[in-house]
Amino acid sequence: MNIKKIISTCLFALILCAPLAQADIYELRTYTAHEGRLDDLLARFENHTLDIFERNGIRSIAYWVPQDGELSENTLIYIIAHPDRESATANWDAFIIDPDWLQAREESRENGALVKEIVSVFMEATPWSHMP
């Protein structure tokens, strides 16, 4: 399965599951973990990152791990929401200096970095994607 198909599937799921009226800007993020580190990355999100996101104004929509091929071994895909691009910048600025994030990040990297690459795409919903 190629990345375009995964992204299309993720966006379709977002349309079906998320209340689109709550945010004007969505951010699709794809993380590629270093070999053997995906489980550690997922644990960091589950145990730390989600709460820290919420505290810093970043609204989680959904998180996915691909089912097929190499991507299933090293990829996390998720969508978050912000009211606008300015808020997104402010939210990320607050997140990256949050003491709990700095501690969780440091502790999770004791055996080396978890993430090899991050791709971020900001998106806005088209008029026909809104739920009735």
C-alpha cells in the first residue's frame, strides 16, 4: 500500500468520524520511526504526548498505524486540529518547551532517537466534506 492511499484512507476516516466544525485547520503528521522503535514511539504518545498535546491546545483527531509492508513496522500517522495557523504555531511553541514533554522525550530517547523523519501537512476541509 503506498503512502497516497494511506493518506486518502486517513482523510476519509476523518470525514466520517470527526466533527469538522470544531477546527478550521487540520494537521496531518506522518512519523517514520527508527528501526525497532515504533513500539516505543507509540508508548510515548499513549502515555505522555496525548495529554501534553491537550494541555497545549492541540486537539487530537485520530491516530493510525499502517497494516501493510514496511510502513507497518515504522510509521505512525495522525491528524490533529487547531483553530487556525497562528494557533498551530503557538500550540507547537508551547508544546516543545513544556517541561513534561521535555522529560518524556528525554526518557524515551535513552536508547537512541525514536523518530527518523516527520512530515507535516496543514489542511482545511473542503465545503463538501462537512458532516450534515
